[in-house]
Amino acid sequence: MPDLRETLEKNILPTEWKMLAMHQTRDAVFIVKASVPLLEAAVAVAEDNTAAVKSWLDSGELYRPTPSQIAAWSDESGVRFDSVIVQPFVLARRR
């Protein structure tokens, strides 16, 4: 049986903002800055590692997209991200 890390790694997929936007309507999208590996953030969220997640939120390395980012990404076609679903959230990094 694959472990959590393997499962999440296999589920990191490229996507466009238009697919993430539907998750954004329920305020479920978090952007992960390049300083934090997307897989590490996904594992921390899945394992409920509140210390790591809080640290990234406090430092701004993990954040909800701003209204101006959402507007810009919605207006621009083909905005691409790598993303992974960690219910009930979606973690994403712009490509």
C-alpha cells in the first residue's frame, strides 16, 4: 500500500487557474511559494502538522490568493499551476 507521501506526490498535477477557480469559490485554495516544496506542504496539511502550516502561514509562504491575483489570473488565459488536493483544500504553485 503506498504511503501518504507517495500518494500525494502522484497527485500533484498541472492545471490551469480556471480549474482552480471553482475551488476558490469555496475559499479552499492556498498558494505555496517556491521556498516551500509543494509536496512538503501537502504532507503537512494532510498530517495536520499545525506547527509547520502555521509557520508557513505566518511567514506568507502559504497563503490564500488575493483578490487582485484572482482577478488577474481569471483575466489571463492559460495561467498554469501545479496543484494537489488535500481535502478540503487545494494547494497550488504557479508554474
